[in-house]
Amino acid sequence: MLQIEFELRAEGDELPDAFLDASELEMMFAGTRTSLGDSLRRKFAAVKCGEHGSPPKFTISGAYDRATEQMDLQYHVDTCCQAFLLRVMQILNQRV
Ligand SMILES: [Zn+2]
């Protein structure tokens, strides 16, 4: 099983007329975990380093800014070596 960690959080002060309330925000985070997790697992189901046999590890951090109501997602990839990292990045950037 591919290792994927999510660090999703909300930042900033909630607006009086916030577009998403706390439970909707949780639902959006849950949806993000599911859809990104599924898509990564699909892309990387059989991907291992040819030399070391290790799969990549992903950490996805997301900060939802309550003031701008935007979600900023960042992918962090851990691999056993630089060559495999390049391959993982190529796969990550491919459209499905
Ligand atoms: Zn390697």
C-alpha cells in the first residue's frame, strides 16, 4: 500500500459570511484526501525504484485560507534516491 500522509488545515479568521462552515470544511478535506489519495494510488500502484525496490512516500500539505477561501496544496515526495525522484515527478505530472 502506498504511503500517503495528509496535513490539511485551515488558516486565518473565519469570515462572518464564510462560504464553508466548519463541517463543510471537514467534508472538503475528506474529499480532498479521498480523491488525491485515489489518484496517487492509481498512478503509483506498481511504481518502485528499479534499483532499490522502494516505493515513493507522499506527504500532501494543504492550507485552506479562510480569508481568501482558497486551498493551497503542496506535494512532498520522499524517495530512496534522486533518479527515482525524477521518475516519480514525471509520473506525477502526467495527466491521467
Ligand atoms: Zn532508489
